[in-house]
Amino acid sequence: MANELDELHGPVMDEGNDTKVIAKRLEVKIGVGSKIFDVMWWFLPPIIGGIVWSVMKVKAKNYFQQLQQKLQHDASQIDNILEQRVQILKNCAKLVEKAVELDKETFTKIAALRSGGNADDDEARIECEEGLEKLGRAINIAFENYPELRAHQEIEDAMQQNSYLQREITAAREVYNDTVNTWNREIFHWPTKQIVAAKAGYTTRIPFIADRETKEAARGDFF
């Protein structure tokens, strides 16, 4: 039997493929067969089958509730690092004496995100991160345009801290995306979890998405 994916004979895409994250939530749904499956347990002799099925659904619900708390924890880790980066970038902006203003709304968003509970948290967090990325690029440009600033130890230290925090944010995003992937996979795990997820009205979650400017900068020439 031939391999389904044959890297030697194609088809191949010489022009490459630019993948993108689809920012769309998918609702968990079940068909008539699953609804019948959910009810029939109570009609099977003995009735203990229905009790066992109910316990299984309770365990699935508890699992999803714990997973949601894990998502909140992972998101909070990103928020905490973002808050540190906000302060570092503000200090950098003051030190280089450039007119780089940080939108006050950023602090409001961070506070709202850390409180949790909103359906739009993912989108708001991404928007907040995009604002910080733009601010960081603006400060980097100022830093590069004025070589004499590099001799300023406080600025050098601040830039190193900013670089370190950016790596920490990247790592925290990976952890968050892993948990999102687990959630998106588990809510469609039939029968118990999918039936519970559908009744609870759960939807898929959107992982971290890099902003357009970052993607375009990654395609640029660096040397």
C-alpha cells in the first residue's frame, strides 16, 4: 500500500504556503443520535446504567470547569508579564525622551483581563499585546537612531529587561496555546464530553495570533 503523503511525488507547493490562524469560534453541537444516546441509558436494565452515565457527565463537567481555570491561570501569567513590560517600556520612553505615549486604555484592559470572566478576553488580550509590540518597535527605532543612547546604562538595562520579558511572553503564549488546544480538542471528544459541552453551550477558543505588522516584519530583510 502506497503512502497517503508522498514527499517525493507530490503534489508539492513550490510557492510555499502562508498559514494564518482562523479567528472564529466553533459551537459544539450534537445530532439526534447523540441526544438519543444521552437518554437511552435510563431505559437500559438495570437503571443503574443511567446513574453511571450521569456520574460520567458530572466528571466531564468538572473537567471542563477545571480546564477553564487552567486557561484563566495561563492567561493571567501573560497579563502579569505584560504589566511588567508596560512599566519597562514606559521607563524606556522617558529615558530616550521621545514622544512615545502609552495609551492609558492599555492599563484598563490589563486590569479587565486579570479580573477574567468576559467572553472577549482573548481578543482584548491580543489587542493589548499588539499595542505593546508597536510601542516596543517605536522605542527600538529611537534607540537605533541615536547610538549615543546605548552608552546610557539605565537605557541599556531597560532594553535588556524588555528583551527578556518578550521571551517570557512568548513562552507564556506557548503554554496558553497548549491549553487552548486541549480545550478545543476535548469539547469534541464524543460521547460524554461533547454532549456535556454542547448542553453547556461551549465553543472553541482562539489561540494567540501575531499582529499583521509583526508578520510583515518577519518577512523583511535583516542583513
